Amino acid sequence: MTSRPQLPPQPNDSQLKQALGLGIGIWDYMEKNQRELGDTFTLKLPGQGPMVWTAEQDVIRDVLKLREDQYDASLVQLPVDVGEQNTVFLNEKEHQDARKLIIPSFTTNLLKNRAGVMQEIVEAHIDRLQLGERINLPRFVGDITLDIICYTLLGLREGARKERYKELMLNWLLEATSDVNFTLGATVGARRYRHFLNKQYLRRTEKGQMGNGRKGLLPWKRAVDLKVQLAALLREDIRGIRARNAADPAGCANESHVLSLLARATDADGQPLGEERLISESIGLLIAGHETSAATAAWFMVWLQQKPAVYRKIREEVVASIEHEGELNAVKIAELPYLTACLNESQRLTPSAIGFIRWLRQDTQLGHLFLPAGTAVLPNIYLTQRDKKIYGPDALEYRPERWLEDGKKFGPSEFLPFGGGRRACVGMNQGRQQLRIIFAELARRVEFSSEFQSTNKLPRSRMIGGQTEPEKGVWLTVQEVRPAQYGFAVLAKTA
């Protein structure tokens, strides 16, 4: 053990250049630093302490074992104002209690109950596709997930209120994660910028200033407007749920959407959660459910366009399930082994999150590293999941079969697209379920063409809302849309 804490080597780039390196071309920047500095290196960004990125197993295993009193989650450098009371920023008992409140919203039974509605929502979006239409896949999937969020979070399937929610959610997400706001966060410090935005939001909310939702001279003006308006809708619904629960607890108990479950929950002292806390949790779930799925879907479709035989095999597996079940069973579809393996392989090679973070409160030994207090340590998901020592000499190849081979399992420090340890994403099971249902239906019913069919090179990555997406999107042209009954016994014989 080293007697004095030390930081691993860092690049010669300026702090601003390091921050911008985590924006456009972030994977390239990670690979460059790995080539020049090794599997563990330090980045220093404006307005924050040193960040140690690591792809070394002994370090990652110890990061996953950290006790909650060893790190400070409130220091997370997220430039998007999700609200300071969100679970991601809470520490120790507060964090543990918060997870206990949220996890029941994503139990196996609730996920199974939601699967059929998810499938119906996907079908409706596919039915609207036109031959020859060009779509940007992450935005297409994002539109689907917004509908799923409106149902899962709010219990809304249709109507003017659902459309208003969807409009505000989408526009706020696009504005809050824009290049301008990312650059401002990178320049002054992500956490400092987030705190500034939150103060603007709280001040405007207290004064009842909704804003007009249009751009202004100040680059953050529209994002604050839209959050104030979105929060006002959520606040109305929270109060409505609590009024219904007070008047008819038994009737309200049948509501299973997340906002209702949280609005009726109580903390460890038996008190209902504050409205701002509920709004913060809801907005956090919105970002996680929308941006993570859109980014993951973008990379998955790139792989499927490059590997048409894989896309075809997914379709065959889905059709075989329909024939075996005698129906399209969304729960069974979401559990198909080859489809799951294909998604795993995409998330391995092209994870939407490039790392997850722990800010150390004290000098800490992690594997062979002895790091000083105030350091952030980040298991590097992207580099770890491409490590040939873990995944073999073909680690850089897209090969779903590696997940189906007898005796082949990858540990929590080796495959971690949703983070790990005590702070793994609470909504990961719902996220993976909705993605499998979306891609099962796309493979069954839709054929696309794109620029990716003639190449085996991945597009350049960029950060959007804390997630990596292809820099210019994933543009597809619709070549065929099969009928909704494709794969059922009668049509399967004539297809």
C-alpha cells in the first residue's frame, strides 16, 4: 500500500479541452488516453476536483464495494437540472430510503402488467410508418418511450393532457441537453451550473412565473421556462392523487402508475414526500427512461444494420415465439434469449453511459490505487467492456453468441451498462424490457435501409443528456412495413 495518496497520470490537454473531449468524440478521447496513459488516468475539468477513470478490474471491484459513507453523491457533475432532491444526489440513509420508495414501482409483476401496453404503443408507432419515409432512429424510439413514460409515470394513454405532458417533456429534454447548455456546464463546472439552473427554477416557481417557453437572450431561459411549466403539471397531478386517496383510499390503491405510487408513499417517519422531491424523482425517471433508451437504441440499430443476418434471426425468434404461444405475448417476447443476447452485445460494445461516478470523502485504497479525498473515481464502462482480457481476442467484434455459450458468464465488474453496486439504475429492468419489445416488433415488421449497411465502422460518438449517441443520428429509410398479424399461423404459411 502506498503511504501517500496519488493521482494517476493525466493528459497534457487544458481543463477546457478535457471537458470538451467528454462531449463530441468521447469514445475517441477515452481510447486516446488509454493508449497514451494506460487503463487508468486522471482528468481535471473546470469547477471540480480530479476524475480518475479506470478500466482495471481490481479497482472496479473495490469501487462496487464502497460503503455509502465513503463517497458523496451530492457532488455528481450533472449539468441538467433534475432537481437537487433526486435520489441520485442523496447520501447514505436518505439514499437507501429513497431507493426503497422507488423500487416497488418496478417490481416484476408491475413490469409484466405493463408489457402488453408497451407492445401496443410500439405497434401504434410502427403502424404510422410510411414506405420511403426517413426517420432518425433515436428520435423515433424517443417518441415511443415518451408515450411509455406518460403511461408508466402518469397513467396517461391519450388525451390533451397526455399530449401537453409529452410536448413539455420533449422540448425540455432537447433544451436542457443542448450543446449550448452542455458547453456552459463544461465551462463553469457541471454541478455549479446545475445549481444555478435549479435556483432559477425555484425562484420562478415561487413567483408563479411560467414564462412563454420561447428562446431569449439568456441561453438557459427556455429550459427554465419549460421545467417550470412541466413541474406545474406534475404538481397538479400530485395534489389530485392525494385528494383522491384521502377521499377513497381503496379506490386509489388500484392506481399502479409510478407518480401515484410515490405520491401515496410515506418516508421513514410516516410523512408524505414533499412535492419538489416527487417532481425531482419524476424528472429523473423521465431522463433515464427517454435518453438512455434512445441512445441505446441508436447504437443497437447501427449494429443490426451492419449485421442483417442478426436482424433476420431476431425476427425468426419472435415469429417462433408467436407460433409457440399462439399469440404475441409481450412478456415472453421480452425474455427471448437471442434478442437479449443481441441487446447485451450492443450495450457491451457501445454503452449509452460511458462510466459512473463516486466522489471520495476520504483517502481511499481501491485495488492498487490509493486516491486522495475529493477525487472522483469512475469505472470506465466503455473501455472495460472492450477488454480482451475479459471478452477474449474477439472482444471488438459484435458476436451475440458469446452470451449464449455454456459456462460463459460475465461478472458485475465486467458488464455494467447500468452502473453497479448500491447505486445501479433502479429502472434498468423496465428499460431493458421496453427496448426488447421495441426491437422485437421492429425486426418482425419493418425493413430499413441506411448508410450503415455498407460499412463496419461505427459513427463518431457524442454526449446528449449524459448519454452517448451517434453524432449525426441514425437515419433510416423505411423499405417495408409488414402487417400487424405477420408471424401468426395463417399469415406465416403464406409469407
